[in-house]
Amino acid sequence: SLSVGSATITAALGSTPAEGEISFTALAAPTEAPPTPDKPAGDVISIFSDQYTDATIDSYSPEWDGADLAEFDIDGNNILLYTNVTYAAIVFETAVINATSMDYLHVDVWVPASVPVVGIKLIDYGADGEFGGGDDSEKELFMTPGSVPALTPGSWSSLDIPLDDFMGTGGLDARATLAQLYFTGSGITIFADNIYFYRIP
């Protein structure tokens, strides 16, 4: 049977060893999907979720980011699987998102038990709505077992992050032209689902 970790396989024909070997790594992964979102669609701007119609997304992992993206599915529920993450970028600059009326960023993430921290960054392109130009702003927040909301390694963490936490001195100047969302880490694996902004009616 397989368990999480790495192994090397060698073979033999009778008493004659075969040349070469195969190495593989079994990936720690969730076995069930995260909770189904229950927010009314009219109060949501979705980036990635089977429950809602997603906004226009340019890429869930462009060529220039520091992560590998694979398709992952649990009982028909689509999930983003990022591996080797230093920074995984979700880009929506063609149709920037105005989240001024939204109150929270929701993200369901699952990381292996060995991962103590995940960064989440929002980038706003400023009044000109384009990268550069001197008016871009960004803020990265770090989710840990001691943060609010808390990361729970080894199980799904349903993170509802107040957008106000991204604002202010040293953070976002505004959230009317949001264009990128990053997950960051130190070469980690992240499963992500139900990424959306929502407001409290």
C-alpha cells in the first residue's frame, strides 16, 4: 500500500537485477471536498468555484509564476492543485475586479500537515487599471495556525479574510481595480477551492 513520502523501485528477472530504477513521490492530499459555499450568488464575485459563475480570469497559473498547476477532482468537484509553490498567481487583469462593495475574501485551502504558513496577496492596479504607472498597491497576509482566521494544516481551512485587513498603510490603497491574487510559500503544495469575494447583505 502507498503512504505519503518518497520511494525508489528496482526490479529483477529471477536473480538478475534489472538496470535502472524508478522514483516516485506519493502526495499528501485531501480525501473529501471542502464545504459547499452558501452565499447568495448576488453577493459574490467568484474567482474559482463550481458553485458560482467565475469572473473573467486570464490565468490560474501563468508561465512566469513560481508554481506548477494541475487539475484535481474530488467527487466531481474541481480543485486547483498547486505544487512547488513559491508564488502561484491568479491573474484577472483583462477584466479587473471592483471589490469596493465586498467585505471578505473567502478561500478554502488544504495544505499538508508539515506546512505551517500560507501567504495570500492581493494586488490592485490603481486608477489607471494597468500594471505599473506608479499607482499599483498590494498587501500580503500570512495564514498560520495562530492567525485569524486560522490555517489548519492537514485539513480544509475555510478562510474568511476581511478585505479591510488588506487595506491601509503599507497595503492596498483601494480595491476597485484588483488584478492579481497570489498564494505564496516555500516550495509547498496547496489545494485551493471556492475563491471568491463576498459582501454581508
